[in-house]
Amino acid sequence: MKAWENFNKLAETVTNEIIEGIQNENLTWEQVWNPKNASKNYASDRPYLGFNSLWLAWVTTSKEFKTPYFLTYKQAKQLVGNVKKNEKGTKVVFWKISKFVKGESTNNEEENEKVFGRKFTPFIWTVFNIDQIEGIDFSIKEAEERVFSPIEACEQIISGYADCPSIVHEGNDAYYSPSNDIINMPDKEAFKGDEQYYSILFHEICHSTGHESRLGRFSERPALVGFGSVEYSKEELIAEMGASYLNAFAGIKDANFKNSLAYMKGWLKPLQDDPKMLIYAAQKAHQAANYILGIESEGEE
């Protein structure tokens, strides 16, 4: 089948580029969308994530602060400002992630294989909204709303996905929900570029192929539970490699490839003791992309 042969060659090329490029030590993943009305640290301009994002959004609304920007006491001092008298700060949680070696070490090098786990340590910090700070001439730049322009090749992939789950655009998070079989995306205009929107969407629709009604990966193993686990890492690799194949198929690979490599490199760390895992993920990603494109694979690779 000509379509299968062409895509197989393309996937092989992309896989080889991934294996070579993922060795780059200077790769850093970047979130490619700006959360709408997100709470941010004024000094770093970085949005607060997870629980902190939800909590600070509530604080901003309930206390009627003008903007969702915050600083620590130390940051306010560094900017030659002060917290106003009698103002009370808000507690936020920061997590320090560190590795540890599970098991006893021995004198036998063959037996002394390092099996890494990850330890999460919470730190409580206090932040103040910039309305609670004086002595600083705050300058808030209003972001211009970007106009989204659909990319025809990408839209054809999505419309061609025969049993694609519902795609909704609510909130600031991108995810696939296996229990509800829906894909949630941030607003299209929140992304830094149209190509970045489709790349993230391709990642999530690759996840959706694991549903029991499709390729059934989630029936084999609980892939989307146990954040940071080996199984979770495998599924993230599959989804991102599948997205890389679809990016290449749609002609938007160049805009997303380095960020994809950085993302995959992060998920390879829990799998570093299994050098075959990248090839396993590539094969499963190939199946996922074939399924989305409606290409019938001629047997297993």
C-alpha cells in the first residue's frame, strides 16, 4: 500500500532524527501557550502552575486585586520596594524534585545497577500581590490577542481521524481524559503560533488512540496514572513521538521539533535503564499515527 510505504519511510526518518537529536544536552522544553488570565510572578513573568494557579486566581478575585501579579518579600526588596504595612501575604507551594537511588549498593558492579526514583519535597513560600507593594513603578504589558489561522494540512488530519473524541477549549490546560474520552485544549489564540497549537493537539489525539475502543493501550497498562512512573513515561513518549510524525506529515515539523525533543528527553529519564524503550515508543507511536491517518498497517514492525 503506497500510503503506508510513504508514511513508514517518513516515520523512520523522524525516528532517526529523534534518536540523534535527543542527545543534545542544551534542550529545554518551553510551554508554547500563555495561560489566559494566569497568575504570574512579576519578577520572572512566569505563570504559577497547578494548585498555585487556581489558588492565586481565587485570591486575586476575592480580594479584588487589579492584576494577577505577585512577588515574594525578597523580590520586592530587590526591586527597591516594600510590602505595605499590615498587608498579609498568600502561601504557595513549590516542589523540589530530586533523585534518589532505591536499593542497597554492593561491591559487585554488575549487581549494583542504579535504579532511580524521584523524591518530591514541598516548600512553602509567601507571595504578595503587587497591589500590596509600594515603592515600585509597576509596568504591566498587555499582551496583544493573536489571530488564529487554521492550517489546512493539519485540519485534514483531524477531520480524517474517523473516531476522534470531542475536542473542547476550556481553561488553561491541554490534556486527554480517558474516562470521558475527550480532549481539552487552551484557546487557539493563547498559543504562540498556529503550528504550536496543532503540535499540542496532535500529542493529545495520539494519547486518545490508547482508549479501549481504539488501539487499547490503556487496557494493557494504566498508562495515564502514576505521574512520573515508568508506564506514564512510556505513554508520554508514545504521544510525543506520534505528534512528531504527524507534524512531519503536515509539514510543520520545523516549528516544533526542538521543543518536542526537549519534552521527550525529560520523559526518557525514568527509562534510562532500558535502551530499547525509545524504539518501543517509536513503534507504538507509529501505530497511533497510522490509526489517526486511517492508514492500515501491514503487520507489526
